Amino acid sequence: MEIPYKELSEDALRAIVEEFITREGTDYGDHEYSLDDKILQVKKQLELGEAVINYDADSQSCHLQAPGSIFVSGDENENKDESDKQ
């Protein structure tokens, strides 16, 4: 279920984004960015519609992902693109 980021409190949104950044070990290229800079970049992606927040009832957790991708809960925990379903 998609969660509109604008409906989250600032603290809740920051916690979801921060967990995503630290879990993924996101590489931002040659330049080192602070955690706050990375959070701003992810929030910008949410604003532009380049990322969405989905809630998975099975794992009772939120996940950031590209629009149109499907979260697969369970041991595999991988995102699959809509085009992969065909």
C-alpha cells in the first residue's frame, strides 16, 4: 500500500528515509555526502515522484522504492519491476 509522504510527520518521514539510506548503504559516487544531505536528496526524489513509500502489512514495515515496482516480502526481499511480471 502506497503511503503519501506528505501525510507523514517530519519525524516519521525522516526515520523512514534514514533507515533506507543506512540499510541500503547507498553509494552517491565520488563525493562524500553527509546523512542530512542524503536525506534531502531522497526527499527531493519523493517530491518529484521518482520514489514512493510503500507499507508492507506482512513485515509491518515501510519501504522506499521506484514508482511501479513491487515489493516482495519474505526471505527474498527484493523489488521487481512491473515489466518483470510479463
